[in-house]
Amino acid sequence: MNIPFKHPELTASEAIYAAQKIAFSPMTFQAVRIAWKRGLLDILAKNTQGLTPQEVAENIEMRLYGIRVILESCLSIGVVLFDDEKYFISKTGLIILHDEMTQINFNYNHDVNYQGLFYLEESIDSATPVGLNKTFGSWPTIYPALTSLPEPAQSSWFTFDHYYSDNAFATALPHVFKHQPKTLMDIGGNTGKFSITAANYNETTQITIIDLPEQLAVAKTNINQAGFSDRINTIPTNMLDHSQALPKNYEAIWMSQFLDCFGEDDIIAILKRTAQAMNQNSRLFILETYWDNQQFEAAAFCVVNTSPYFTAMANGTSRMYRLSDMLNFMNQAGIEVTETTENIGMGHTLLEGRLKK
């Protein structure tokens, strides 16, 4: 395990500059987002000889004043370059213009999180998602609200969630099906994407999705459209109601980016309920992105900075965990890890567990 963020020692002036970048990061985030959305980056990319602000204004529907404000802010953060009174797009600007992951992250943070994070401190102190309530309405957590979120927040949330999880499915499925399970329980199945993918992968396995009724309504529609209503069924369950027992004796149990949606006590309680539903032949598969188990530091940065979303917008109690945290939770629930597969999809780790003997 390679713990990231071992930063070099800075001089006093470098540290001051780094601190100011943080202090003004809301400004630069919005400026760069506008430069991308309104076409400023695109027009600079198409004119490699560079453009003056006036020349940009001839191609972009924006006041010259605004173009100057946006380009100068982008210059300060290295998204554009400036030479001989002309602006040029930088390598960082090209990434923002063309990289799908970066654009998904921009939309997710602007459409879902930006306003709500103003209430991060209140959310920490109250252990409730104050940002969610102030921004999107009165909900206990974001999960029953997902199908009711206004656009573009709803699309940005699902695009973000599916982008990171779906990329891991193809690599994870051979591990899940190596023992040819006849039954599979998908806990926190969301819109049914994994279950449908699994049904396509294996033609005989019977699958059950466990999730909130609001999520299952969407999942059922997707299941019917995929033609798997005879092989994928659903059981509405509130996983925060620890009095609700899970159906027993499934050969495979799947949790994808699910446990990070809960606080530590709830994770342990959910895993204990899962253990009660397992037998000695059952295998539990947990797919998560642990910030301390990333191949690249940029990935670790994205993962660890997803935690404030959970605080302000999701539930006020969960976060992105370390691998050592999850191993401890599983141990407390009486589940031992029998296999670990790293670097799946977008930095996921797949844990396979069985009941302790």
C-alpha cells in the first residue's frame, strides 16, 4: 500500500502562493468551468497561433469584459498561456477540453455539490446533510432523493456514479462468477446496471437486487427493457433499518460503491446482517475505491475529496475509506478476506470474503 500525498517541503513564498490558490479555488473553478462550457478553450485549441481577447470575442458570445476576466483567471491557474498579447491553450486546458473523466468531475461538483458545500461545517457538526436540505429539499439522505433531483443535478450524479463503477464491471465479473454461483444478491443495486451486466455475462444465475423502493422503480424499468424480468427480481429494503433481515443463502453477494455511503457503525451493522444471511459456501464481493490504495496520486486526490460530498450532500456521516478501515469492518462482522484484486477499473479494489470458520 502506497500512502499518497507526501509533499515536498516548500519555501515560505511557495507556501504562501499555495495557500492563496486554495483560498481562491472557488473563483478559479468557476472561471475554468465557464471557459470550457462557453467555448473559450475550444476556440483557443482551434487557433494554435494564439488569439487576443478581442479576437476571442469575435468568435464567442460573451462580453469582452467577461472574456478578459475568465482568461486572466484561467491564466493564473495554468489552463491558458499568455505571450505577445495573445492567449494559448495549455496542456491542462486540453485535458479539460477533451478528457471525459475531468468533465464528469466538473459537472458533478458544479451541479450537485457546489452550493451545498457552503454548509459543510454545519453538516459536520450536526451529522446530517445540511447542504442537501438547503439545496434540494428536506431529505434524510440523498439516496431516496436521487430520482427526484432537478436537472442537471440528477444526470450529473448518475453519470459520475456510473462512470467510476461501470468501468470496473468487466474485470470484476470473472472473479464473481469463477465458482459459477446459481444465485446472486446485489445489495445497493441502484438502477440495476450491475445486475443487468451480470445477467448478460451468465445466462443462468438468478439475481436479486436489494435497495430503496425509489431506486428499484428505476431498476425495474431498466430490467424490463433489457429483457431480464424473469431472472432479476427486487426486494425493497432500507439498509439503514438494521432490524430488516436479508434473504439467506445466496451463493454470491455483491456490493459496488455501496458501503462508502454509510458511517462506520452502519457499515459494521450491514456487514453483520450480510454475514447472518451467508452460509459457508457464500462469497461476498465488495468493490470500492480506497484512497490509500490508488496507483496514481491524481486518483487518490479525487477519491479523498469525494468525502465532503458525503458529509454535506449524502448523509453527514460517511466518507471514502482506507483499505485498512474496510478490512477492520469485515473482521468485526465475522467475515474474512480470501482474495484481494487491485487496480480494477478506475482505481477499484475488489475484496472477496467468506464467513470465518
